[in-house]
Amino acid sequence: MQIKEILSLSPSNQSLVIKGWVRTKRVSANVAFIALNDGSTIHNIQGVVSDGAVSEETLKLVTTGACIAMTGTLIPSQGQGQSVELQVNSIEVYGTADPEKYPLQPKKHSLEFLREIAHLRPRTNTFSAILRVRHALAYAVHTYFNQNQFFYLHTPIITGSDAEGAGEMFRVTTLPATNPPLTEDGKVDFKEDFFGKETNLTVSGQLEGELGAMALSKVYTFGPTFRAENSNTTRHLAEFWMIEPEVAFNELEDNMNLAEDFTKFCIKYALEHCADDIAFLEKRLLDEEKTKKKEEQSELSLTEKLRFVTENDFERITYTEAINILLQSKTHKQGKFQYPVEWGIDLQSEHERWLVEKHFKKPVILTNYPKDIKAFYMKLDEDGKTVRAMDVLFPGIGEIIGGSQREDDYEKLLQRTKEVGIEEESIWWYLETRKFGSAPHAGFGLGFERLVLFVTGMSNIRDVIPFPRTPKTAEF
Amino acid sequence: MQIKEILSLSPSNQSLVIKGWVRTKRVSANVAFIALNDGSTIHNIQGVVSDGAVSEETLKLVTTGACIAMTGTLIPSQGQGQSVELQVNSIEVYGTADPEKYPLQPKKHSLEFLREIAHLRPRTNTFSAILRVRHALAYAVHTYFNQNQFFYLHTPIITGSDAEGAGEMFRVTTLPATNPPLTEDGKVDFKEDFFGKETNLTVSGQLEGELGAMALSKVYTFGPTFRAENSNTTRHLAEFWMIEPEVAFNELEDNMNLAEDFTKFCIKYALEHCADDIAFLEKRLLDEEKTKKKEEQSELSLTEKLRFVTENDFERITYTEAINILLQSKTHKQGKFQYPVEWGIDLQSEHERWLVEKHFKKPVILTNYPKDIKAFYMKLDEDGKTVRAMDVLFPGIGEIIGGSQREDDYEKLLQRTKEVGIEEESIWWYLETRKFGSAPHAGFGLGFERLVLFVTGMSNIRDVIPFPRTPKTAEF
């Protein structure tokens, strides 16, 4: 039985074996108190070892990080903050943790230090809480789509197409690094490579998702995607997980409804199923905020920020309306935005957050962006200048979702691929879906780590994925 | 509303718009019958267009593959095989499908041909059924683990470690293919590569899964894995999805219990939630079997094979016992096995299937294999010759799961890594979990496509993943 379940039992001297890792041991008079955790919950169970119940020799091995099994009887707890504790009769030590060498001693460790020992950090309160929330959110994603008749589509990770245009790509190869086979003109001969051509890691499953939607109507992807950008920021990973629903017969408004309903469902699910972990993370965030300057502190607590999303209707306005609102704002007129504002720009995070946090005070969906700052596959508006794009903006984080209605007209799509320089033969299969039984359809992408970041209140994306991949870092 | 839901309605002349792709159109006297499918179910809905209800011009565009919306009233069906049909008032054509060019005309297509048009094959009955079953199985996986308090762990796809030893790897790089930077001794300088060292695509998430289990107790992975093996067989993919649970405090027997319970749950889930699709696939398989020679035909129908797993207790015997049974079999004595049988061999599929299908007539779990044919991380048995490995064998397919209790003793594990030639510094983090708070633990790997293959009754693994990656093939 796991500690989460044991903590909910009524104590009646039942005999139990409890296994886990020692968080702390405290010796007081003739009694030792052991806080044991098995990762099933943020809470520890207290083991009480009376004098003589366990040999000195064994008790000496019970140090922070050691793995043990405690056998005993479950009794009402005398201490505060817990209803039950284990009166320990015997202890089996599975694995020790030499206090001189074990890096996770019971004191505050910096997040930077913990990244260097990512193989051990899930044993801390903060990271076990994050990983449980991450699990709950992933399960919420699958639950939501399954309940709504979507089919999970595994789109390919290795792709021979470089048409997605969402960013720099990693090459995948089995050719020898030194002295690869060459063509007559001295270039590497990718015909000799594993797939008979140059291949890369996918930056998005959307194009293949659309193929699925043109047959199954409602599909979603949830898989790893990759960007080979040399960005050392708190918001970029070279490898991250993306969720991309795609729905036949959906137009832009349906797409907005789906995005709003979906994100609210996931966040409500986490609030409901991870109350203890979110309470812990909220307290952690409060402590962190206290170290910041007053003006940099968040006005909302973590749960307030989550309810800000679940309890508000998302404001829906066009990009053009948003630009006008920004231009007329005091902040702009007083020159307090760092970046300029004018029609045609790609909005910066400061603009997005101002709209959400200061102006509307609710999540915002911006639509109908200028076509020149959006991808080739987005459906052109009647004016020929804007496309049926949508970005969903959240407090603290800015853009969390990007999506659009897709161009379903073969000629217009072909024209756009030419304009942006994509070769027809590299996406003949994508174009063909507009040739045969084309349908209006729409979808969006949500970077899963962005969602986990938002729900956990963490500030560095490297702390919400188990083993982050970033420039010059691929340890573990 | 989707066709699956509409087909379950009581017809009462309700007004409906039904959207989907035309499977067939049949004109009889003054009436046209349109079979429409939207991928939500294997079943089509029939649209009945009386003379004059829709213009000739429009009706001409309603050909196989076209995407349309039919508006009309839902009435009891006159025809066989369906309870409702739509009396059509009007048709909107979203996208045509020129019968001269659209490859999916209503006739039998070979699976080989359909692989070449994998962007369109989800529009066939067979592939839409497979993809729905695949979705249901994936959802069953997440449901099972969530219900049993496992946490979903996203282990890294790009790995800097080559210690997994499960197979040939793909290199991941951003160095220029031609003229990459070189070190002084003329080799490619991977310090200049994106991650500052040579990196590959993962062949297994197990090692990182173990890190998670040593903190959260019960974790599972479900993600893509890669093998750069030049195998052009019906059972190998270069990119496939793998499920790997890992559980602290589990020993070999717990691991067997988990594997049996888990696979039964998934297959029962599919039988319950995909009855129509499995019935269709069973019929497809029967037709395929009829084209085979008598002795190559399967004795069991598809659902019989699935119930063979769900309704039998798995037989559990050691590798050594299995070898003895094989040696004493008539099949062996009459020289009818293609491959030799002796202690120490890696069992062939023919041996595994004989044990399952002929001898025990139930799924079999073989345990305690010779250490020399198993991975370095498996726990050594007391005899020093065998390890606590387990393989789960299914009818028709042989091995579907491979797993083990893991070596949790630091010194023994270190010894094994040296024996197999893994450098200590490349997996220092893995070894450290045995140094600090080590615990008994066990886990296994299930190739998801093997499971989908088994449940759909398909015979080529390229037909149970949307866009297969195999040697010289990375289209779409």
C-alpha cells in the first residue's frame, strides 16, 4: 500500500509495511521520528521508533535519502499536521545514502543546482510535485480528447519534409560523421543515408494531423517536437512535447471554442486532482516572490491565476482591434512599452500580457493576424491581408496557444507555398488533401511545457520537464 | 453531430446536417443513394436523394472521395443493415474528388499500394478501423496506469548516452553535413555540435524511467523509440512507440502480475470499446486467411485469439524448463524446428509460438534467462548464470513484452557494465541510483505497434502506424 492511501486510513492498530525514501530523521529523547516519502503524495508518513525497537546499528543507516521498509502498526498521530503515524517494530534497509556523499541533504537547494542532478531531483518535494502535476495534466489531455470523440494520432518524429517552417531542425542520420559518402559534385550523398534522403526531427505534427482529420474528422497529436535554436532562455527547450488537435468542418470560431474549453478542462482537472501539490507549489511561489522587488511581484497567487483562466470567458478580439487598443493606451503614449507598436508587428510578450493583465483582466484570444507574420497554411481572409489565425494569451506567460483555420482551397494554398518558397514536391501529399475531398478545418498547437509552467507557477521551462535538452546540455 | 451518434438516434424526422466523405454513390431509377462516412465509426450513413431534390449539377460532383454536407430529415431506413437514413433536401459540396484522378476508388486495393498513399489510406475502412483501435489501445494504456497510481514520465528522445545497448542508433546533429568542424586529429568535433557532444535518438526510456521510479515509485513511459537497423521485415520499424512501466519495490513476480493484468486490461478495453471495428477486422482477416494454404491458416479467429489472452491465466515457467520441454517435444525429435534447441540459445519465434499455441495453449511467461543473452541491467540470480528476466509470449506473434527485475546492487551492476564494455562516465547518473537509496525494482517494455498488430489481426507492422519509417522510406 502506498503512503497516499495509508494517510487516508482510519488508524486501528493495523499491521503495515511502508516502503519509501527517508526525508528526515529526528531523534528526541528516547524516540526517533522518521519522515518517509514514496512519491505517491507530497506528504510524508511519520514513523515513530521507540527506544530499543530497532537496533542502533540499523537506525544509524536510516539517513536522508536512504530507502527503507518500516513494519509496524498504524496509530492516531500525536503530532500536528498528520492524522496517522506508524509505531515502528522493525526496519529493513534496502539502500543507504551516505550523508557525506548524498547531494540532497535536507536544506534549501537552488533550482540551478538541482538541474545538474536531474537524476535525483524528482526526490525533492518541488520536483515530485511538478511531476505529479505534469502527469495529471497529460492525463487530462487524453481524457478530454477521448471524451470528445477525438482520435490520438501518432504523427512521425523523423520527417523527410522541411516544409513546416516552424524553426531550425536537427538532422537525423546514420552516415559516418567523418568521411561520409559524397556525390560527384562533392556534397554528402544523402541517397546513401538510412532513409535514402536527408531527414530531420519534426518541429510539428500539424501537417500530418491534417491528413488524419481529413479521414477521421477529429484527431489530436501529443508527442515530442524539436527546435534546433540556440536559445538559452527560460522559455525554450530543444525537445518539448506538443499537443495539436485538428478538426474537420471546424472554422475559426469553433477552434476558439475548442481552445477555451480544452484549456479550462485541463486546469480544472489539475485543481481538482492535484490540490495538495498545487498548494505546496503556491507556497513555494509565494516564498520566491518575496525575494523579488515589489513591482516585479505577481498580483495573483498561483490558484488565483488558475481560476483567472477557469472562471473568466476569454475575450475575443482581432489583431487589428488589439493594435488600436495598444496604440490608445497610456502605457504606449507614455512610452512605457519597450517595443514599438504598429499594425504589422509581431506582438511582444509585454503587449500580450498588458492586454490580459491590465486591460481586459481575462484571458484573450487574438484573431485575424497579418498574413506576413503567420504560416503559409493559414486560411486567407477576404481582405487578402489577414489570415484566420488565433493566439490564446494567458496571464504571466503571454501566448500559450497558436492556431488557425487552414487554407482549404488548393489554388490559394499552392500560391502561398510558392510565395514562401516551399517546393511542391516536398509536400505533394499535403497539397493532395485539398485536391481530393477538401474540407474546412482548423486546429491549434499547445506547447505542453508552457501549460505545466503555468499550472505549477515555475518560472524556468527546464524545471517542468524531467530531463531538459538545451544548447550544450543533453545529460542523463 | 457525428455519424456514430446519428446512427444511434431514434428517427423522428429530425432535421440534420451531416458532413463527411462520400464512400459510394449508387443511382437507382429516380433515387440516388449516398454512403457517407466521417471517420467516427466504421459504418456509413445512407443519404437518399429523391429525383429533383438536388440539382443534377451538384449530384454529378458527389463522387467517391468528395467531401459534402447533406441536409435533410432522419427517417427509419427502408434498406437492410441500418436503422436510420437521411432523406436529403440539399447538398453542399466542400471538396470534389475527380474520379479520373482520385486513387481510392471503391474497389479492393492492395496493402502495398495503400502504403504508398499513406496520406489517404485513413479514408479506407481498414485503416480507419485500425486507427480507431490504435487510439482506444493508447487510451487504455493511460487509463490503466492512471487508475493504478502510476505517473506518466516523459523520458528524453535525444540522448547523450549510448549505454542502452538495445540496438543501432540514429545520430542527431546540427553540424554541417559537408565540411563539419574537425578536431586536431581529423575527427568530427562533436564539441561544436548542438549539445556539445555526440547525441542519438533513444532506443529505450527505461534507464531514465528507473530514475523516476526511484522517487515516484510507480512510473511509465509511452513515447517514440528508434532503431537504425536495416531490417526490411514485417515486424520492424525504424520509429515506433514503446510503453515502459517501472516500479520500485516490485520483484520478478510482481512484474509478471503487472504485465498480465495490464495486457488483459488493454485487450478487454479494445474488445469492449471497438466491437464494430474488431468485427470488421475479423472479417477482413478471414477473407485474407482464405487465400492462404490450409496449414498456414490460423486456427483461431481474431476475437478467439483476443479471448485466448483475456480468458487464460498466463503459464509461468523458467527458460530452463522451457528448453527441456522443447527438447522433449515430438516437433524437436522429428527435426521439425528450423532452428536448433539447446540451453543458452535465444529462443526463436517458432519455439515461442509452439510453447503458446501447441503445448500450453495459453499465453506464456518465460523467466530466468541465461545472463549472456540478456541486458546488463538485469538482476543476477543466485546461481550466477541466469538473470531475473521475463518475456511474455502471445499466440501468432511470439514475444510481446520483455522485462526484468533490475540489478539494484551497486557493485554487481558496475561489474556488469564493465563486462559488456559500457563506460562508467557515460552512465554515472544511472549507477548513482544504486549508490543512494537503492531499492528492488522491476519493469518491462511493450512495443505498442506489436500490441496494435495483435489486436487488429494485421500482419505487417507498417500497417498499424500512420506513417511508417523503414529503410529508404520517410515519406509524408
